Amino acid sequence: MRKLLHFLSVFLFLFSCKADQDLFDLTPTLPTNLVVLDYDTDTIILQWDSSFDDKGEVFYNLYSNGDKLIEKIKDTIEEIVGLTPNTEYIFAVSSIDEAENESSQSSAVSVTTLSPADTEAPSAPLGLSSSNVTVTGVELNWSASTDNVGVTGYKVYQDGSEITQVTGTVYSVTGLGGSTTYSFTVLAIDEAENESSQSSA
């Protein structure tokens, strides 16, 4: 009977120690210094400082706009791909150990992906006409061009050579010679320096 009681007491002691170990299995420390290393139209690269855990290896959960995006990342740097251009994303990261103890989330960082490059040219100006013709000058008029982003100006050409760039749809040419025939054309440009084809002369 004494042996049985001794065995039970040893068993209870060991069980108590194991329970205490489980009770004091702490969560990993909070990840800090979450930063954006680089980003473009559809990719963002994040980095943060490593966490510490009292029992061993630490992993990381990545959150995007409050939702868990990637689980149990091993490194302290992560590349997120397949994102939507010109969109704001808010990221935070937590640490988690092998026992599934998870820290609270780090301070968040916000980043907006870039807009895709504008490669679409404006429409060609239409209706180029002349008025107020004098011996040394002429006024040129044309209809405004359209663009997917916005037209920023027009280049005016005289006999195939650019003579000026204007923002409006009217330009007065001066310094011309009398009894001389001139050919004028106009093209539109946008903020990305995409050029339309030239108007009819």
C-alpha cells in the first residue's frame, strides 16, 4: 500500500510539473519594425525584426487588411505578389510558436501599389484650320484630343519641324514670309509623353 501511495505521489508530482510547464509556455515576443522594402504595381516586399520564444523556433503570420494572408512564415522577409495596381494595403505581422501560441499583431504599415504605366496615346487632333491670315502670320485652330488619362498639350509642326508646344487648341504663328506656302500639323501628348499621330495638314 505504501508503494502504491508513493507511486501515486510521484506520478502526481510529475503531472503537476508538466502542467506547470504547459502553463508557462509563453507566447513569442511581438514582431517589431515592420517596414516596406519595395513595391510596384502588383508586388510588395515586407521585412520585420525577429521575435523570441522561450521554447524554440518562431514562425510568423502575415495579415492584410485585417485578414490572415500567409501562415507560418519562417523568414523575417516576405514578398507578396498578385496584388491589384493602385490599391492601398495595410499589413501587420504576428509571431507564433510550435505550440500555436500566437503573439498580438505588430504595428501596421500601409502602402499603395503603383498604377500601371500609361502606354496609350491620345487621339489625333481633328479639324485643323487657319484664320486671321496676315503677311507674316496665321492663327491655327483645332479640336481637342482625348486620352485615357488626360491630354497635357499639343506640339505644333511647321513644314515637318516642331516649332512650339502649347496647352490649348489655338496657336498664332508669327515671323512668316510673304507669298510663301507653309504646311502645319499638330499632335497631342499626355503626361506619360505618349504622342498621337499628327493631324491632317
